[in-house]
Amino acid sequence: MEDSVVIRMRGVSKSFGNNKANDNVDMEVRKGEILAILGENGAGKSTLMKILFGFYTRDEGTVEIEGNVMPLVYSPRVAMEMGLAMVHQHFKLVETLPVAENIVLGAEGKVARFVYDKRKTREKLKSLYDYSGIHLNSDTLIRDLPLGDRQKVEILKALFRGCRTLILDEPTAVLTPQETENMFSLLRNLREQGMTILIITHKLSEVLQLSDRVLVMRAGRVAGLFETSHTSEAELARTMVGYELGSSKTIRQSCSSLSPTLQLENLSTEDSAGCNLKGLSLSLYPGRIVGIAGVDGNGQRELVEVLAGILPLSSGTVLLNGSLFDMGRRKLAESGLRIIPEDRHRQGLVLPLTVQDNIMAGYRNRIDMRKGPFFDIEAIHSFTDGLIEDFDIRPRSRELKAQQMSGGNQQKIVLARELSESDLSIIVASQPTRGLDVGAIEFTHSQLLKHKNEGRTILLISSDLDEIEALSDEIAVIYDGKITVQRNADDFDRTTLGLYMGGGREDVV
């Protein structure tokens, strides 16, 4: 095995029932490089990396780690002993324990697993902080850390165990733009220190910024291998999805002659565990997308919870088509307001239930879905199958559980349910493309633009400024629980927008 190759996989295949997740995959990883594994949701990226890490057993093929031929069956512990570690998309941390204990947990020693020398551990952690460039308070509880710092704890766990090759599964899926930049700096620093890094991702711009090479997967197979410096976003996208992607940029609409559909006036809350609203005012118009820009944690979640009727107002009023709207007593479905929640797993879906059950949630009392006191099973099947087809949910099976679907198809289930009401008038889309691949992002954007062009009112809340700028007719900046400015999107440039987002400028609405 060449000295420069630390990972080699040949002819690797893996099936789950009739679904072939990996199909005869070859991959080589060079020492000291950042290799991006790029592909749509469900392309087989995570499965391949879990095979490498020993989490899954391959059906066929060979795996070599630093020249060692791995047996057909081996565990993640064996992989870690060989210098390989994996940071999963959903962190494996104990929230009630401090940073130091999370880093050490499981690596204290075989005899006294939960008893360790704290002084020596702190000394080792200090040298680890200096080596990695990650500086955290060892005594801070995990539950008190932002997501970006929690991910750093996961990386420190890997380094503490002697990791030489690090696998990161969608490392920026839950990070803000600022946290993403910090993560990139950290990974570049680790690469300079000789670390080999594999990144599972679907974000084209990040691939071009960070990686040395790109392995593109599609439908379980390798679709292409590129030197990052000799490829482009268009080529990678075309290779990833198999076709040319269109543009999702909005055509700006004027609201000068329109009356607002929804008016939020001086909304304040007191019961939030995060950032309470503090006199937030906002106007939304038909046929317009208002994008909410802001650093996560400045009241975005609270705004959605108020509109969902979850978080009560301490003061302020909501006007729907000029009339007072009582969030505490009226049903959302009756108002024509539907919400695409930011966390499809916790808020948008019941993962153990089927595609049909998730689509039908909230629709079971419709007259056309019932025969007297009973459900009309044929009507429910027909309705579900139609939405599965219209929203291109794959596989085309209403009986599959939501947890068996890729992230993009899970989001399509949410979209199908929330955007198919005939009396739909207002859409609140919170982080609608977080964690999605370019194909699913394009589909989601096309749905929002379709409903905008049909005259519906849309509130878009996103931490992705590219998304905000591409889709919004107006941009409103949220900071410390209030809207500090609301203007036509063309009136902003990135520098000005960044100043408002950081609280450096304020024209309170």
C-alpha cells in the first residue's frame, strides 16, 4: 500500500432489503487531505462511511485502514484503535455532564472506567486544546453550549482517543454561517497538523471552499472523482443529481398598492427559555416573500412558536386581513396559516409512523376523508398517493416509515402535508432547506415560489443568507427579539445586512 494512501475501499456493496445503498464502490483517501463525499440525500454517502467506521457490515468488497486489511465484521472500537473516528450528524454527548467528562467518557481505562485522575486529565486536555486550537471551558455543561461548540467537543473526543483520520457527517448542517467559518478554520488547522479528514456533505459551496478532492456519489455508486481546484459548482451539481439545475431566484414584487395579510404589532413574550420577543413588529403582504435574516437565537424560534399558538404573548396584537387574530383560541388550519417547522424530526414528523400517517396528520377530520363516523380508506390512499406523486417522494410507498426515508424525502412529506390545503393563504417556512441536498433545496424553493406566484403570503426564516437573498422580496432583520429593519431586498448589500444582524445598526420597525 502506498505511503500516501491511508484508506482504501474496493468493490464495497451494502443492501438493506431490496435497497442497494452502496453498489461496488471504490475509494482511496490520501494522508493529510480533506476529501469531500458529496451526494444527494440517500446517495449512499453515510452508509459508506459507516461501513468504513465498522458501524455497518459490508456485503461485499475489501477495506484497508493504514495498510491493514479489515475483516468482514469489525466494530467502531476496533476502527478507533486504528486511528479512525467519526463525528455523527446527531451528536453523541451527555448534556448533563461537563465538557471534560464528555471528552474522557469511555476512554478512562479498562480497570476503573469511571474513575480517572482529574489533574492528569486536565493537563492532557490543555495540551489537546493547544494542539487543536479549540479552547473551551472544561467545566461547562454540554446543555449550556451552542451547537458549534458541541461539535468541537465531538472532535476533541476523537483527538483524545488518538484519531489520525476523522470522518465528519454533515458537519455544518446545524451550524450558523459564523459557526461554519469557525469550523472550516479548525479543519484547515487540523489538516496542516497532518490529520486526514473525510466530510460527508451535499453543500457545493462548502466543498469548493474546504476540500482538496471531491468524491461524488449518486444512487449508491461513484459518479465522479474531482480535484477541487479543477472543477466547478455547476459540474459537481450536474454530476450529483444527473441533470442541470435551474435557478431559484425570485422576481421581486412591489407591495405599494397591497394591504397586508398579516400584521404583527409590538409582540412580546415572557415564557421562552431562549430569546423572548421584545416588541417585535412585522408586516406581510400577499404574493410576497419576507425573509427573516439574523444570527440564530435572536427570537426566530419564538416568533414561529407564537404564530403556531405554542408560546403565549405577554403583549402585542396579531391582525389577519385587518381583523384581530386571537392566537390562543382560533385553530391554525381554519386561518389558512401553515407552518414548515425548522426541525422536521422533532416538530414536523412522527418518525416511527408511515408516510401516509404523517401526511394525514391534521387531515383526518376532512369530510372527503370520511364515510360517516369511519375513515374512507380508499380516499385516504388516493389522497396520499397523489401527494407522493406530486411532491416526488421516494420511494413511492405510503407504507414506509418516515425514519426510513432520506432527509430530503422527509422534508417533502412535511411540504406535502402543509402545502396541500385548498384554503392555504399564509406559509411560515422556518429553515426549510436546512440539511438538504441541492436537488431537494431546488424542489423546496420551487414550491415556495409557486405559492408566492399564486398570491400567497410567505414568511421565510433562514440562517442561509444566500437563500434569503435569492427568494425574498423584502428582508427583515431580527436582533435580540425584535425586527430592527424591514426593507426591499434590493436595498441591502451583504455588508449592511451583516451590520444589522450583529446589532451594529438599528432602525426599529
